[in-house]
Amino acid sequence: MVSTAVLALVGLLVGVQLLETVLDRLNLRYGASAVRDAAEWVQDALGVDDPEAMLAYQRSKTILARLQSWISVVLILAIVVSGLYGDIARALTETGLPSAAQGVVLFAGAVLAGRVLSAPFDAYETFVVEERFDFNNQTPALWLRDLVVGTIVALVLGGLIAGGILLAVAALPTLWPVVGWVLVVGFSLLMMVLYPRVIAPLFNDFEPIEDGDLREAVEDVFERAGFDCEQIYEMDASRRSSHSNAYFVGFGRAKRVVLFDTLVEQMDREAIQAVLAHELAHWKKAHIWKQVAASAVQMAVVFAFLWWVTTSQWVYAAFGLPEVTYAALGIGLLYAAPVLSLTAPLTNRLSLAHEREADDFAAETMGEVESMARALRTLAGENLSNPFPHPAYAAFHLTHPPIPERIRRLREQYGESEGPGGDGADGVADDEHGSGPDVPPAT
């Protein structure tokens, strides 16, 4: 007879997938209607010649991701509910390995299985979907290299943190959740230093921006923002894709701003400066530390839950597990993951607030809003991003406000004055001033 605990897990995993499927469908239908209604604005402001291509790209990506997610959930449930997971854990207990080593082997197997499952979907996305919409620049050899290197990195880093937690379980059976929480938070901080210096260079080349017009633009915006010109890098993103972006990472002497070479090619000087100012705001306004603190609180709740699960006999009986903590931890994480997904609207609110604050900082640093508006329109158009997500979908999935909302908000707060090379007339609709097309309200 299937236990209540097993039914609860099935209900959680399948229920979240059903919710996500409904959100995907709402988002695709809402976005299609909004883009078609604002087709002229999409063409003029975003530079998208064929709005239907934008819709087709979003539809292809969404369907592929949801199909992969459903298959993953079905396979996980098949392994757990059938008792195979318990059998694997029981076999590991008979190897004679220390308990921590057994858990690391189980973790490594899960990572490898996940990578094998995702590989066909990643390949299809890269060489069919991305190729169809002229984004892919990756060769099969480079894709395979990334897969192998990424898997090794995941195994090494994940194995270290899993091993540390499981050693704490063995050495401190009553305090391991606290030690595990400290390890995870500390590891997150360490990764902010290691990622830009050790991991990211395994996949891309990063060239310091040291001279020329771009360097002058960088120095200018740093001076305006009140920063010393530190580590600004241009990344060879075009080696793999024509998608464009920028990001801020690290802290202390390890902090750096990274600009994709595709972004540098697609944007004018002032738009690049606005993007830089936006990224600098994440350091200036302590967004990095606030995100770390929020994540630490979330992890504390997760570890408290895992402590309850691993010390409860029901989990071992319900899933046919041997009496080893690592086996119960795996089940506990399966319960925790969908719950974290359901709390996404709460956690996303912090990121949304930070992005709005960074937009404000960019506008104040540039002394006008059109440079940032132009940068946002370029990012949306060049990446074929959906400018009109459904509000419910946005609540669960977006860590950045929709681009029309961001531009509208900047203009409402700072006015619509044009910056150098500005083209304010083709921007997002402002209901008060009546400029631009009749764009549906953004979230």
C-alpha cells in the first residue's frame, strides 16, 4: 500500500509541474496577444523585423524546457516510488565505504544521471532552436567540451560540499544542520571569488578593457558613479552565441563587471555606460550582500526541514530506505525543491526591487533615462525576449521587471528627456503623455 508520505511527494512534484505548465500556457497566450497588438512598437522600438519570430522563439524554448522538466519528474518518481532509490542506497551500505563516501557516490550518480538526461535537450536547444533563430555560434566539438568540463566542475564542487555536510553528519550527529548551513553559506561566498577567477575562464576568455574608446567610456561612467576603475572585462560570448548580456560578480578585490562582446557590438557608447552604471549599482547599493543574507535565511529553513526529515522514522519506512542519513537527505531535498519553487514570488521580490534600484542609479549617473531605455530595448530585441509576460508567470519566474515596465517607470520618475543619440519617441508607451503605441500594461 502506498504511504501518505509517498503520495504527498507525488502530489508536490506533479502539482508544481501542473502549475508551471499552466503558467507557461498563460504566458505564451498573453505574450502572443500583447506582441501582436503592439507589433509596430516591437518592430520600431525593439528592432524586431518579424514579431512572429519572437513569439516562435519563446514558444520553442518554453515547450522544450517544460517537456524536459516533466520527463525529469516522471523519472525521479519512478526511481523513488518503485523502491529503486532505496535499493541503490542499500547496495551502497554494503560496499564497506565510510558513510560520507557512500553519500558522495550517491550524489555523484545523481549528478551524472541528470547531465545525461539533460544532454539531448541541451543539444536540441543549441543546434535546432538556437540555430533556427540565428543565435547559435557553437560547434558540436565545443558543445561536447562544455558538457564534459561542466560535468567535472559540478562533480568536484558538488562533491566537496556534499562530502563536507556528510562528514559533519558523522562527526556531529546533533549539530550537523548548523555546520551544513555554515558550509553552504561559506561556499556561496567562496564561489563569488572562485567563479570569476577560476571557473568562468574554463569556458570563456576574459580580456581586460584597457584602452580605446570603450576604456574611455568605462572610465567616464566610473568617475560619474564615484568608483575607481577596477576590473572590467569583455567576454568572448560570441564564440558560442549571439545573445548579449552583462553581469556583476564577486566582492572585495575579486569583484568585476563583465560585458559580453556581443553587447559591446550591439550598443552605442552611452547605452553601454548605462549598462555599466546599472551593474555598478549592485555593488554600490549592497545588493550582493542582501541577496547573500536572504539566501542564508532560506538555507537555514531548508536545513531545519532536512533535520526534521532525517530524524523522522516515517521517511525510512515510507521509501524503503536503509537507516543512513544521506538516503533520507535525498528524499528531503525532493520535498524541499517544489516548496522552494512555490515561494519564488516572495524571493523574487527582493531581486525585482534591486533591479529597479539599479535602473534608478543608472539614470541618475547618466543624467538622463534614454541611454538606459535604449540599452533595455536593445537587450530585448537582440535576444528576442518576451516583453509582455503574464503577471502570474512573471511573479514566479522573473527576477527582473519586464522591460516595458522598466522603461515606463524610468520615464515617469525622471522624465523623457533624450540623451545623446536618444530616440525617445519610439519608446514604451507612457499613458500620461501618450507617446508610443498602445502597449498592454506590464507587471
